[in-house]
Amino acid sequence: FFVQDIKCIPTGLLPNLSHLQCLRLDDCINVDIPTGELVSLRQLEMLGVNFSDLHKFNSYVNSQHWQRLSHYRLQIGDQCCYDSLLYCRQVYIEHFNLNGEEEQDEGIVLPTNMQELEIINGCLPMSLSDLSPSLKNNASSDLERCRIFDCKGIEHLWSFTTTTSPVPQNLKTLVLRSLPNLTSLFKFKGVGTEGGPPLPPSESRIFSNLKLLSVSYCRNLKYLFTPCLVKHHFQNLQLINVFNCPELEHIILDDEEEDEEDKGNSIITFLKLKIFQLTIVPKLKSICTRTKAMVCPRLQKIHVYRCPMLKRLPLSTMHMDDNEQRSQAWSTALKKINGEDEWWDLL
């Protein structure tokens, strides 16, 4: 007997199981459970459920029942969950349209305490922060892992248009794959210009917990960071992976709106970076523009493959202090550099 074989649950059955603590139905793709019956389970601590459409998903989330759960997997889509245990608070959404085209689905309501968000095969608004009020109002403070695959419409993840622009503060893992309209990770609309909102303050540390960034098959992405973002907001990154991004030209692109202090600083530091992987990035010209150097004192592995235009690796494992002077020499962590022989000879 497999859970996937369940075709229906008799109406009125669940309310009779008043002491039920764990309910796993996330592999039951074609089973509809009325929201009222789920909400009636007052002792429930762990829930996995697959909703047949966005309306039913929103109805459950609006009930606030999820707030009493320690673990959950709330799902829309036909992917089976192969995890025998629920290990966190997960949301998985597949096949929907939220970008304003014809046959648009209703807006999505997300639980504010979710720890993991996975979005697959959808049409998104231009900014991820416009996906749901939970993201727009900066309410998803528990979000740690975000994966977005095969989605059209999205052009940037977060848009900084005010001093309180929403960004999940505790995000640790960000994985992006096959986002054909993505041109940048962040949009600074009018930020830092005369009459516009200022850049995010350095003390906000908006991505201070991010450890892993992976970007692949994003055919219109031009760059990843600006020096200001790296300096103030990405100091805990441990892994950067870029795979098959044909239009990417720079990893770190100088921003015209940088302040004079940052423009004069020739050092960009990733204190925690351990792995740096660049694979099939044919237009990549530089790691850093304006001859800046990238200092990575804990860097262990560099992988460069099929990046024919990259002729320089301005990387250093020497630790620098705030005045760009060499400070204490940390033991060299670099163990491996992988690359093609022809590319290595041209460096």
C-alpha cells in the first residue's frame, strides 16, 4: 500500500481523528481535503498536504492553522515528496501564472514562518517581492532556503525602491535555474539618486546570512553583485556557483551610484568564500571591473571551465585590513584550481 494510491478521504473522517499529531498526504496528488477539516485538527503538529489549486492553498494559509504546526510541507503540483520525514516548514509551488497575462491565477498567500520556498514552472511578476504580501511586507523572516526553477517573467529578485524594501534577513541558500527574463539579482530603482531613497544602510546587512548562491541557465543575466553589496551585505557567502549563463559579463560590476569611498577602494573582500565555480560563461570578461581585486582568505577551490574571455583572475587569499594593508597571514586554504589547459596558458 502506497500513500500515492489514495484516491479520496471520506468527508468527516479527519474531524473524528481529534488526537492526530502527524498527517502526511503530500504525495496524494488528486486528493482534495476541505480546509475546514484540516483546521479541525487541533492537536496536529506535522502536516504534509498537496492542494489541487491555488484557491484551496490560499484558503488554508488564510486560516492560520499552520501557525500551530512545528513542521509542514504545503504543496501545489504533481511532484512527489521523497522525504520520509518533514525536516522544516516547506512550501512547494508548481505550474501557476502570476505575471499579469491572460488566465492569471489569483495572488498567492504564503505562510510567514516558512523556512523553505521552492517555485517551479511558473510565470512570476517582475520582482520576487511582488509574489506575495508575505514577501512584500518583509514578513518572511524565517525563510532560509529559496529555490526558483524554470520560471518566466521574473527580471530581478528584490527591488530596492524605499528605505524599507523587503528582503528575507535570514536567507542562507539561494538557487536560481532557468529564469530567462532575469537580468539582475537586485534592482535599485532611483536608489541613491537625488530625490530618491538611499542605498540600503550598511548596518542592515540584508544578506548577512547567505552562504550559498547558485545561478544556472539564466540567459539574460549580466552580472551578480556591485562592490557596495559585497562590502556591506554578502560577507558570509561560502559558495558561488555560476553555470551556463551566456550573457553574464561580470561577477562584480561597478555601480555608477557608488559613493566616492567605495570607488576609491581597489579591494573587494569575501571573508568566508570557500568555493568559486564558473562553468560555461562564454562572455565573462572579468571578476571585478576597474581593476579591483577580490580577496578571499578562506578560498579552497576555484573552478573555471569554458570561460574563454576571462583572461585574468584577480583573486588573493591574503587577508587585508580596512586600509588595504596586509594583516596577519592566514594559513593558505587554497587547495585546487580547475581549468582547461588552453585557458590556463592565456592567464
